[in-house]
Amino acid sequence: MTNKKNAVILLIIGAIGAGTLVWGYRHFVTGRAAVAAEGGEPAAEAVSALVKTQKIAQQNIDSNLLAFGDVQSIKIDTLSFPQAGQITQLLVQPGQQIKSGETLAILTTDPTVFASYQQAVSALHFAQAELKREEDLYALKLLTQTQLETAQKQLSDAEAILASQKKLGGETETAKLASPVDGVITALVAAQGDRLTAGSAVVLLGESGQLRVQLGIEPSLRHLVKTGMKVALAPIQNPAQTVAAKIAEIQTVVDPKSQLVNAIVLLSTKASATLVPGMHVQGTIHLGQQPAWLAPRAAVLSDEKGSYIFQVEDGKAKRVEVSKLSETSTHFGIDGEIDPKLPLVVLGNYELEDDMAVRENAK
């Protein structure tokens, strides 16, 4: 009897528990539906980022612009053989320093060119002998003036043909290509073993003593650079070895390869002893003093839209587009629509997005 009572009690408790669960589920679903019907969602916890900030100030600074470029020869000579043939020896490599008179390549003259020269020599000898015979006959009154003049013209034509064959290089079976000036090989147009037609380019030679540096400038910063500004040039591998120069020209178009505007620096003869064609250099352009906002390097970020910083306004990150006016190893001098009353984010900015909530840890 007791067991039956216990079973009944358990059934009653189970029924009450199941009813409670059903009621709770229905209440939960009804609450969610009511929220959805009102066009809302249950509130989610707000996401915020912990950042470090500091004040930003504007001041006059010695402004420098760092740019990179290459040393180039102002004058590039295209060197070639006058005759057709095959390059049997190519004695230089790109970037090699060359002295005037140094042999760059050796060519074996095309057999047909050499044969044409020999034929021209034979034709000249024949014309000379023929004229001598005609002159003897004319002296004996056995030849007319017209016949003598014809022989003289044949000799003149033979001399012209031979001179032409000499210019084409047919005089020698092999020919040497020598450098006309001191310089550096900027490019090889032909390779050893190539068969060339007359006048085909073999090497490009940049003349020493007439050098320039082409520095790439961000188009947005072009207005800061003026002709006559001082620039300190140095090899990238040795920044301490500087050469003083000046901006000679600012180009007005964007280079399609680098997407930068080129600033041209002409090098003096003294500078040419340190910087050689093909060398990669960095140039520090002295822009003079100008007002700029001073920001730690870590505070200035860049993406496909350009450079930017974050300031904090009403507890939210505010993205501000900026341009770099100068830079040092620790700071950038920047310009833009910067509010000096708002703190600058100096740490934690990499994870920020515009209008994102932040928690400040002010310096």
C-alpha cells in the first residue's frame, strides 16, 4: 500500500515539473516573439577596445622628406658594330665600370660582308689599271675625251664603293667594340653567340661624370618640394656617407611604374666619385621649418586610402585622414583635420574601426 502511495506522489510531482517546463518555454518564446514584433533584438554586450592616448600639439619643426631613388647617367650611348656578323666574345656585364678604349665585345664579320669588301678592292684595282691604260691611249690620240672621262668616273665609283664597304666593317674578319668614354654598362642588348645585322645595338653605356638621381615623391607631397631645396643623398647600404646636392627639377606627371612623382637631382663631378650609376640611394630633402602636428610613429597608420590616425571623441574612435610632412626615427610631422582638444590614440589603434567604442588609458 505504501509503494502505491509513493508511486502516485512521484507521478504528481513529475506532472507538475513538466507543466512548469512547458510554461517556462512558452513564456521564453512569447518574450522573444514580442521583442521581434517590436522590431528589436535582445541587447548584446557592447564591444570596446582598450587604448592608450596622449595629447597632440602643433609646433614648427625642421621638416625633412625621405625619398628613395636610383643614380642614373644623364647620357646613355648605344654601342654597336657597323657590320653584320656573330658575337664571339662578350666581355662585360651590367653594372660594370668601363674605361675609355676598353674592349666590350668581339665580332666575327659575316662572310658575305667580308667577300663584298674584297670584291670592292678588286674593282678598285681594275678601275685604276683601266684608267692608266685609257690615259696612255688618250696620249697617243687613240682615245676620245669622253672615253677617258668614263674611265675616270669608273675609278671614282670604285673608290666610293670601297669606302662604303670599309664603313660597313668588311675590311676585317674580326672587329672589336671599344668604349668611347669612361662609363658603366647599364644594359646588354645582345648576348654572346648572337648573329647581328649591321648597326644592331650590343650594349648601353652610361657616361660617367654626367649623373643624376631620380627620387620618388608621393604625389600628395609634391607641393612641398621646390627646386633649389637642399637634399642629402646617401647609399642605402651606408646612410652615413652623405653627399650634398639640390633639387634641380620636379616632374609634373606620375611615373606609371612607381606611381610616384620624380624629383631630379643633378650630381657634381665630386659627388660622382661617391655615387655611381645603378646605385640605390636615399635622399633627405630639407623642406625648411613649417607647422606640423607631432605624432609618434606608432600612432600613424596607413591603408589603401592613405595615412590616418585615431582620436577619441565621446568615448568612440574617430578616424582622421592625414598627410606626412616629415619623419624622424620616433615621430611623424603630420597635417590634416586634427582637433587638438581630442586625445590621440598611440597604442591599441591597429584593432580600431571608425566609431568603435574605446576605453582610454591616458598617458
